[in-house]
Amino acid sequence: MLDVTSKALFHGLAKIPTLQRLASKYGMAPGSGFARRFIAGESIAEAIDCVKDLPSKGLLLTLDYLGESVSSAAAAAAAADDYVRIIDAIVKSGIERNVSLKLTQLGLDVDKATAVDNMRRILEPADANGFFVRIDMENSPYTDATLDILDTLWRQGHRNIGTVIQSCLKRSPEDVRRLNVIQARVRLVKGAYKEPKNLAFQRKADVDAAYLELMHMLLDEGHYPAIATHDPDMIDATRAYAKSQGISNDRFEFQMLYGIRRDLQASLVKDGYRVRVYVPFGKQWYPYFMRRLGERPANVAFVLKGILSDQG
Ligand SMILES: Cc1cc2nc3c(=O)[nH]c(=O)nc-3n(C[C@H](O)[C@H](O)[C@H](O)COP(=O)(O)OP(=O)(O)OC[C@H]3O[C@@H](n4cnc5c(N)ncnc54)[C@H](O)[C@@H]3O)c2cc1C
């Protein structure tokens, strides 16, 4: 995780139209597009094709249809329609039935009720076909609403849903306790967004220490938590804690992002751990992609090399 200045830089860059145009021209070009390292394609067909060989490597998957910050009810309903079609395509393809989505893609900025209605429309075919649906966590203005919506859906009887907790947020121990009480599945992450000092730890050491504390809470009292990180220290600490507490490998899973630390994914599988790869796809890949660049300077060099070789 980079410091808050670098995160801010990339969140700023993500909003520059010229960069967006350049990226969409070259980023997902067939075969050589530099964003293809992190994005599985622009269509569901491309994404399914891309993930077909993951099971043979012992990897689990979740598909994320990229999109966020939708500002009209019509666009949110269209995103829900897309998700219903995606669910159908996943069922037909025979790949694992697991998706991740964002509530601002489903109208949370319009109002909570719109997002809940769209979630219900997605959960109907998802529940009927045995899907697990993970509600990604966005930045802190959405934390309360996301947890409330999960709660509402939970009370309405939806059990194949879960959400995400960010260790950078100071409130997270309380949120984990709340989710552990109902036994909702939690994915633990460090947090991808630039957050204010009063709400979030700014130093990597503090975010990491909080991550370890939350990992303990989830392994002790949570329900099948997902430890989502590429950080070898967090992974080693999880392995050691699980072992010391006699928690078997099938009571939790590791998760990593598509295209990141494939070596580590493979070595965890080899050691008998469950590893799920988060596979994003869709035309709206740019904000996601910029968050990944903001996490690691080496990725910028990788992308620039890609752009130059595409143009050359
Ligand atoms: C499956 C999954 C789902 C996620 N869902 C959410 C979510 O819903 N909400 C949210 O806020 N965040 C989410 N994130 C992102 C997360 O919050 C972090 O921003 C991201 O995972 C980087 O943190 P890290 O734990 O890998 O550790 P860091 O401390 O950032 O990195 C540790 C090491 O991992 C490697 N690494 C990390 N990032 C990259 C990268 N981009 N490219 C190459 N190497 C890298 C490097 O070797 C680095 O030294 C998710 C992450 C994963 C893995």
C-alpha cells in the first residue's frame, strides 16, 4: 500500500479526460492492451474465456462486472439488468457461481431504496442458482449504507451474501463484531481509497496492525472469512494464527486480484489453501485500473512500457 499522497495522485489522475481517452484507446486493445494484465476483458464472454483455466490451477474465482458511481435510476436499473444477464451467462458456461458488485453501480447515489431494489432483482436469479454475491466496500461515505443494506437483505432471508471490511478504517473492529454476530461472510482488505485522517489510519504500519487484529477476530468468531491481500506478511501471519488455533484450511480462504502475485496464488494452492481470484471485467475498467496503479509504482512502468510498445 502506498502512502496517502500517492493514492491521492492516482485518484486525481483517474479524473483527467485526456488520460482516460488514451487509456481507453490502448488499454484493452486485443491481445496487447496494457490493462489486460488486470482486467479480464470488456464483455462477459471474454471474461468467461479468460477464467476457464483457473480451476485447473486449483483457483476459485469471483467475477466483478466493473462499474461505480452511477448517478441516475435508469443507469442503475440498466446495471442490474446487465448483472441478471451475467448471472445467466455464468450458469450456462458452467464456471463457478460467485460475483462481486458495488452498490454505487446499483444506484446508492440515487437513494438507498434504489440500490436495495436492484440488489433484490439480482439476488432473485442469484439465489435460485446457488450464487454467492459479495458487496464490495467503497469509500467511507458509503460504509454505513453498505452495512445497512446488507443487514436489510439479511433480515429478508438472503444468506448467500457478504461484504468487505477495510482495516484502514478506525471503525472496523465494531463493524466486524456486528457482522460476526449475524455470521455474514466478510472479506478483509486494507482499503483502496484515499480516506481522511480522522476516519482512517494513514501509515502502512497502522493499517497492517489493524489488519492483523481484524484477521484474528474473523478467524476466531467469523464465518468463512476471506483474507484478501497480496502482502506476504499478512498471509504468513494468517497461516501462523490459523495453525496455532487449530483452524483448518477449509474454514477460510485467501483472495487476490486477477493478474497480481500469481506466484503467491500458486504457492498457496500448493500448500493446500483455498485461494480465490477476483476477476474484474467490463468497459468501465478505468477507475479500478487507476486504483491498482496507485498501489504499486512498478505497475506504472509496466503500463508505460505497454503504451509505448503499442504505439511503436
Ligand atoms: C480480492 C480483493 C478484493 C478487494 N476488494 C476491495 C473492496 O471491496 N474495497 C476496497 O477498498 N479494497 C478492496 N481491495 C483492495 C485492497 O483494499 C488493497 O487496496 C489492495 O489489495 C492492496 O493491498 P494489499 O493488501 O495487497 O497490501 P499492500 O500493502 O498494498 O501490498 C503488499 C504487497 O502486495 C503487492 N501488491 C499490492 N498491490 C499490488 C498491485 N496493485 N500490483 C502489484 N502488486 C501489488 C506488492 O508486492 C506489495 O508490496 C481488494 C483486494 C483484493 C485482493
